[in-house]
Amino acid sequence: MSTPTLGLDIAPEAGSDLAHRFLRIRRRSTELAAPLSPEDTVIQSMPDASPAKWHLAHTTWFFEHFVLGRDADYEPRHPEWHYLFNSYYQSVGPMHARPHRGMLTRPGLDEVLAYRGRVDEAVAERIVRGDDAMLPSLIELGVQHEQQHQELLLTDIKHAFAQNPLEPAYAPEIAHAVPVVAQPLRHVPFDEGVVKIGHEGTGFAFDNEGPRHRAYRQAGAIANRPVTNAEYMAFVRDGGYRDPLLWLSDGWARVQEEHWFRPLYWDDALETEFTLHGRREIDPHAPVCHLSYFEADAFARWAGARLPTEVEWETMASELPVRGNLQDNGVFQPRATSFETTLGQMYGDVWEWTMSPYVSYPGFRPLAGALGEYNGKFMNGQWVLRGGSCATPADHIRATYRNFFPPHARWQFAGIRLGNDR
């Protein structure tokens, strides 16, 4: 008899190993929140961001509802919190409006941390008990979901701190051992032909990463590294934000309405940028970040290039190891990197915008039940990013990972890798 799953090919783990992984990733979230004061964890600086306290509570609710809630005898201590910390799972009930999460001064941070402790203990006990065949798949989905919120916790608190005139630092900066100069920009060619993309089905993947399928790739080229701050600054100084011929119509409207003339977090003099380590001089050799799709597309047009497609990106990245400036380094800021491979910095530093809209692959089927709301219903009006960032956990990213955001989003660590035709 086969073991039931959620459509995720997760190898069964010994209960103690799975419990260890679960507790390790859960502990990492509280470690990331540790530098914050209770007041820091309540603030919501814009509707697209969420308070750190809400991230800590929502990820706990996820395990409580989708894991502990499978037991008909389980009774949550605070059933009213289901309304507060549900995010967008309409099929399991109503939820507090996302733009007003910053109004939730209660429950307090101590209560949320105690909630995490109770749920963690109950889930770990359930794992070790090992009497639910679907548990490995559910736990793996839950910890991957937790890691997504770890990255959001960092990007959201960065946006919040940037609104404070004191510009507080989230963490002390880890100094460079040796300053690195960006390698010369060049384009790596690839041939046309039928290729395969998408997750192969072994190990964890989100439902939107599959199924694996054939796609046609035109002959082209992809840049050997991301665009740097110095290269983007040339675009700014050349009047890139004042030339409507470089911009998509909606992007140009956004530039006018919100008075964009530089990347988010750069100062008006184009000399410094706000980071999770406080305000710092702009490193000309580091990858530029906090750009919207509109800005990435306009820069590519100004540079006489284009953005790569996700087919191009994935086929070129799939042979490379997942290694780079990721969250585990504790740097929390893109850095220039020397590399000996043909392509560098494909993983980490900055998410890279592609020119591909976020739509389903041929044969896509969302997960059954409420978990089917996880990805599929967002396949509208968003664009795909690849590769992870300096805020992404190293064991969370892979070549097939499809991140997605609306084209105006700027607060994520998103940058540019150029593509080209040939």
C-alpha cells in the first residue's frame, strides 16, 4: 500500500530527524526576530508588508490548523486567533484584513511566543508519534512556508526601519575580508532547441514548480552576473527615469505618480543606501537591488538588452550548485563576488526578474483542499523572479523555484540579470 501524500514526493524521515528539522527552522524565525523590540514587531509600514509579530503568529497558525487540526480531538487554546492569523485561505474561514495587521497590538509578543512554544511542542510530539502517514508532506510544506516568512520578516522590517528618521540598524554589519571588484559584464550564449524545465518530482517542490515539461528555447545569451549599482547609476544619471520611451505604460504611470527617480532606499544624492545594517555608502560593485519589474525592464531596454525568460534562466542555472550570498551568511545585503564559473551569483544576493508572467505550467494541478490556495490563485498580473536573495535560506532555494510579485513591488531584494537575443 502506497503512502498518501499531498502530491509532494517527500521521502519518509525518521520521526526524530523530521522533528529536529521542524524545530530548527522554527527556532530560526525567533532568532531572526530576536534583535527587534516588542514595539518593532507590531509596526506595519505599508499594506504589502506585515508586522514581524504577525509573521511569527501566522506561521504558527499554519501548523496549528493544517497539522494539529487534523486531530478531531484537538482544541486550540485561542480559537479566536484563527481569524487574526489566517492569511488568505478563504476556504477555511474569514480573516483580518491584511492592510490592518499593524493594528493588532493584542495579543502581545510574549503571548505569541508562548503560542509558538505550545504549538511547536504539540507538533513535535505528533511527528515522533508517527501515526499519520501524511505528516511528512505536511511538515515539509509547513517549514518551507516558514522559510518564506523568514525572508519576508527581514524585508518587511527593513521597509519599516527605513521610515524611521533615526534609520535604526537591524543587525551589525559583517565586514568584508577583502573588497571585491565586479567582474566584467559579458553574455554567455546558449543554443536554441527543446529543453525541459520544472521540478522532476524527487524531494520537495511547491506545486507551481511542476510538472516538468518540454519548452522551446530560442538561441540567445544571458549575462554572467547581475547588474551592479554603478551600472544602474549610469542609467539614473542618463535620465532613465525621465524617458517615457524606456518604460512600459503602467510603469511610466507609476514613475509619475510615485515620483520614482532612483532605487528604493538610495538617497537623493545617489551616494548612500539604507540597509539592514543602517545607512551605508553605495558599493558600486554590488548587485543593484530593490527594483520593480518596471525598473528592471526599463534598464534592460536602455542597455540594449532584455530580461531573460524563466526558461532561459532555469536551464542555465540548473547545472550550478546552490551556493551564494544567502540568509545563512548573516550578511543581509547583496555583495560583489568573485567567481570562476561561467555564470556567477545565480543564487543569492538578489532575486532576478524575468520577462515571464507568472502562469501555470502545462498540466499544473494545485494541491487538494485549502492548500490549493497556496500558489495557483495568484497566477494573475504577476511576474516570475528566480534565484533567491541575501534573505533566502540556503536550503530553501533551487533552480526550479518560482517566486512571483506584481510588477510595481520594490521592497524585496530584487535585481537584474540581462538577457539578449542572438
